[in-house]
Amino acid sequence: MNGLPVQPVLLWSDALLFVLIAVIVALMLWARRQDALRAAWARVARDGVAMAAATVLGVFILIGLLDSLHYRALLPAQPGAPARYAVEVNSALDALLADLRLRTEKTYSAPLATHLFSREALENSTQREFPRLKHGGAHLGENLSGHGLDIVVRLSRGLAGGLAIWLLLVAVVRLGKSRLPPNLPLEGGGAMMVATGGRAMNVGAGGTASRAVLLTLLVIFLLFGAAVSLGGGYHVFGTDKVGQDVLYLSLKSIRTGLLIGTLTTLVMLPVAVLLGILAGYVGGWVDDLIQYLYTTLSSIPGVLLIAAAVLMMQVVIDTHPDWFATSAERADARLLALCLILGMTSWTGVARLLRGETLKLRELEFVQAAQAFGVGRFAIMRRHILPNLMHIVLISLVMDFSGLVLAEAVLSYVGVGVDPTTISFGTMINTARMELAREPMVWWSLLAAFSFMFALVLAANLFADAVRDAFDPRSSA
Amino acid sequence: MLAYIIRRLLYAIPILVGVNLFTFALFFVVNTPDDMARMQLGVKRVTPEAIEKWKAERGYDKPLVWNGAAAGGAKLTDTIFFSKSVRMFAGDFGRADDGRDIAREIGARMLPSLAIALPTFVLGLFVAISFALLLIFFRATALDFAGVVLCVAMMSISGLFYIIGGQWLVSKVWHLVPISGYSGGLDAAKFLVLPVVIGVIGGIGASTRWYRTIFLEEISRDYVRTARAKGLPERVVLFRHVLRNALIPILTGVVVVIPTLFMGSLLTESFFGIPGLGSYTIDAINAQDFAVVRSMVFIGSVLYIVGLLLTDLSYTLADPRVRLQ
């Protein structure tokens, strides 16, 4: 490893996230060969709202993935000493946003401001004044008369840039569509679209779905262009109590939200599926035991169970400081433990659903036939029951996601959420709400956190609805 | 009926025992009392004497489940498991870290919790069902679509936003009601209006959508077609037939919540400074008062199990075909 500019760090949550993505890709490849599944995904792909939501989700996932490539930077070389790496763990997103991350102010400043939010006694004056920001509007120099004009110029330049990129993309798509044979997937339609099946995309090409995706991309590019252009000289969403850029914090929160929303379901699914099928298929005392287990667990109110478990987890982590090499690792372990605890409370519902469905499947002819042929119990469960339950698993996976993202914020407020050093929507809201009593109010951290969360959860809800409509046999009208 | 109730109550016992064992394992086996003492005392003040004192104050200085040193029956009773877990069945929750009796505290705090939770629940149910019926009346029109979009948007907003935004707008900008606080008697009304309204608005999106799905399922049934064929106006079809038949799925989700209303709402109570059980729990979590959290977990489960029983009983009231054996 000597001489490498960075030392890659694989946190546990990163590893699990990559495993999850590998599983999803593998399932997609498998689903492409199944006619029924392909048809269902094609229905999702033809739905304009769902594909617009998928595009937004795709952008969020991209940011989250960039934020999951962790490394430790090389420290400046000491002559004669072996290469040493910084203790601080950064991610690829941190590197991209180095500008935002490093340009910290002293404390609060409003969005696009040039001065701090609160008065301070300056060195060479007896009056308390608003000190200048170190970075916000620094390029303006002493003359602040051009502040408003500068914002307008930067904003329009950013919007124009975003529009230009979008037009380029549209041109490429048009060109590609006229050149490519009709059964090849379209390029540039967003990673999700290609992933959900190029064939499906072609059905909707030129229809409402691809138009919805292009329009969503237009909005995203415009916002992105404006943020980049304004962010070059200002703090677009202001700064927080310790002077960190709120835009940077919001972008970093995305990974935490995504992790909680996906890993929780991932860790609880194997247990829920296994116990649900066992209870439904085997019956007898196994059924009684499993039912007793999930009735007991689900009779404890969720928040209280989570609170109790998190309190105990804190004790474990606090009494074993030697388990973790860096603070990033400790925060990561806490995040994972939170996912486990959330999973512990939410597997009961899925297990109950799966048990009920298995009871129905068990009596169907194809299962009876398999039994008559002497196929083993576990082979029947794996080959005949499990594939017919996959739609329930998928629906519960996408439906749970948005609820979990929202729950994270609430739990962090209650004090049983992620580690206080982990940047998340919950910790952002939690630190910002202390300042609500201030006059005038510090509103920008809250608004930024809520807006990002709203975009993520709304996109997830819309996408989940489309998936449920496409996969739930009851809802197929 | 009575036999059924008794049998259901007997079924509840093993579940409560399970909850009890689970909380015992979570609080005393995952971490030893020594660990908890070290955590709460802080790194600096940890000495063996301080830990022993902390444990003795809370009665954690006994063996976990088997006291070999005691005589006779005390071998079982003079233990943490008996004194802390088994005694919860008798309504004895011990003392909180501030020395107060937890059972008495819970009794005093139930009323404020209920004063918020009950109106929120009743009003929320009424508003959501009315809204859902309205959407069903205008189903497959632009109004229905707009309503559903509104519901999805509203359920995508964090509950914290409704509370913070509502407090800011109503109390800080318009100065209509005090921002937080509580008082007994009729004075309480002015403190309760805002949390109740916010609670109703915050829950409207998800519940309206849920009721709408239930109604939609009912409306495609044969009896609805018959009712329409008889020439009944849509209003009568909806209120007299669809609403009644949809009661069973609605009751399944609703009745179970009623007993847990006593627990109050964690968020609302702590934001509005209501001295109910929700804020009690939050304070206990923040102060790491393990005894209080453990008691609340137990009480919450008891109330939930009561809710399940009430759900079953409510079926017989709503649907004469259901007979409980």
C-alpha cells in the first residue's frame, strides 16, 4: 500500500450496501428471464410518474453510493518515515465537495449571505457588528453593492449551464434512438431505467414515461447548475451553528437515510422469510412457536422497543471503546445496530403476511403434486413456495423504505437515533430546532433538511405505489 | 361471550410473560448492572464503591435469578428478576432515578396524555373517513386524483415538520395560542388546540389513503351493484351500505390503537411541554432512566394486548355474523 495517494476504507455499512446492490443486480438479471416479472416491470416502466420518481431516486442513490466509497487521505510525507494516512475517513463525495466541506464559517449565516447572522464585537471598533464571512461572497471584495446583481448573474449562468447539459442529453438520446436498432436499450435515460429493462424502456420510448424522465432530468440539471454556480461563491443554504455549509450536510444526510431505509429491510428479510414460510408450511408446534415469537415482539410498542434496545446498545458501545479503531467506525457500528434494531421490530408484520400466504399456497395443486412426487419439504419451500412469495417481499421492501427514512428523523429527535456525529436528516433537524426560539429565526437548516427528505420520501412513495400496483395480483385491474 | 373473553385473557398471559422475559434479558443480561452503572456515572467518577452504591440505590445489587445465599423461598424472590420483573405483574414498577414511585407518576400523567390523544384520535378518524368518502364519491375524476396526490404529498412530509411549522405559524407569527405548556381544568383547552389540530393534519394523508383503498374494494362488490340497481341514490349507497360494510377492515386497524392512547404521543407531548406519559418516556430515555423505560415497555404491551381483545369484541358489534366461541 506504500505510496498510494489514498487508503481505501471499507466500512461495514459500505460492504452491506454493495452486497445489497449486487443482490439487486443479480435479481434483475434473473427477473429479465422470467416473463411474468418482466411484464410487471414493464408496467412500472410505462408509468410516467413512477419513472420520474425512479429518476429522482436514482440521483439520490448515486449521491449515496459516491458517499459510500470511503478512504483515508495520505498525510504529507515525512522524510525517512513510512507513508502515513489521516485518521479522518472521507468519501468520494467529500472529495467532490471539498470546496463546500472546507469553507466553513464561524457560525450561522443566512443563505447567500455575505455577513454572519449574529453581531460580534470586532477588534478595531467599539460597536458590535455583523462580521464579514470568510468565504460567502468573498470574491466581491469590500464593495458589496454588486451582491444582488452577482447572485442574479450566477443564478442565470447556472440555470443556462443546466439547460445546456440537458439539451445536449436530449440531442444524444434523439440521435441514439434514430441510429440504434429498436431492441437495444436507450443510453442516458438514467441508470434505473436501463436497469429496469431496456426492452421495457423501448415500449415507452417517445411515450409519456421517457418524456417524464427527461422533464425530471431537466429540473434536476437546472437545480444542479444553479447550486454549482451559486455554491462557487456563496453558501447556498447558509451555514449551521459551527459554520458548516448546510448544502453539504444535506447531501451527506442522503447516505444515512438510504442506508436506514434499505439495510433495515435487508437484515430483517432473511429472518422474516424463513420464519414466515416455516410457520405456514410446517405447521404444528413450529407454527405455534413462531407465532408466539412474533406476537410477543409485536405487542411491544415499536418506539419503546427501539428506545429500550438502543439504550442498551449505547451501554454496550460505551463500555467497549476498544472495539473501534476510529470514530467513523464507531458511528458506523451504531448505524448498523440501529438498522438491526429497526429490523427486529419490523420483521413481524412481514412474517405474518408470508405465513398467511404460505398457508394458502400449501393447499394449491402444484404444491400437492410436488408432495405426491416425494419432493422434500425444504425443496418445496425453496422451489415452489418462495418464488410465489417474492412479490410480497418486494412490495414490503419498497413500501417500508419511506417510512424508515421518516422514522430516522423522529428517532434522532427522541435521542435514540444515529450517532450524534453521523450527519443525517435527524441530527440536522435536532440541532436546528434548538435555534427556533431565536429572534430572528434560523430557518434554513430545517428547511433544507425537510426539503431533501420530502423529495426523497415522495419519490420513494410514488415509486413504491407503482411497484405495488404492478406486482400485487389483487390490484391488477 | 364471557367464556371467550376469559379464554382470550388467559392467552394473554404467556405473551405478557414473554414480554417480561424479553425486557429482563434486554436490560439485565445484554448488559450487567455494572455496565449500566459505569455508563451512567461517567468515565471519570467510576470507582468500585460508586458502582456498588449506584447498584444498591436501585436494588440491582442482588443476583440475577438465583440467590444461593438466601434462605428458603427467598432464594427465588430476593433476586433482580423477581423484584424488578415479576413484581411488574402486580403493578409495582419500583422507583425512578429521582426517587419517585413510577406507578404513581404514571397514574398522574395518564390524564394529560389522554386529553391530547383522545381528541386527536376521534377527530382524525372522523376527518379521514369523511375525506375518503368524498374522494370515493368523486372517484375517477380530477378531484379524486388531486386528493390522492395531496395524500401522498402529505404523508411524505416528516411529522416533525408539521409540529415545528405549526408552532411557528400559529404561535409565533399569529400569536393565537401559547407555544407550549399545560394547565389543569378548562384552561387546558388553549394548550390542547394546536397539538390536536397538528396531530390530525399530520395523520390525514396516510389514513385517508388507507380508507379510500378499503372503500374502493367494497364498492366493487355485488351488493353495491344491487343497491344501485334498486335505484338508491349514491349518497345512500355510500353511507348506508359501503360505510357499514367497510367497518370490519377499519375496526381491525383502529380499535387496537385505543388503549395505547393512554401512552400519549412522544413527539407531540415533548414539543408542546405536556406533562403526559409520552414526555415522561422521552425524558427517561434522555436521562437513561432504565427503570422507567422498562416499565413503559411493559405497560405498552399490556395496553396493546387489551387492544387486540377489544378488536375482536368490536367485530361482534359491527357484524352480527361474527360469533365468538
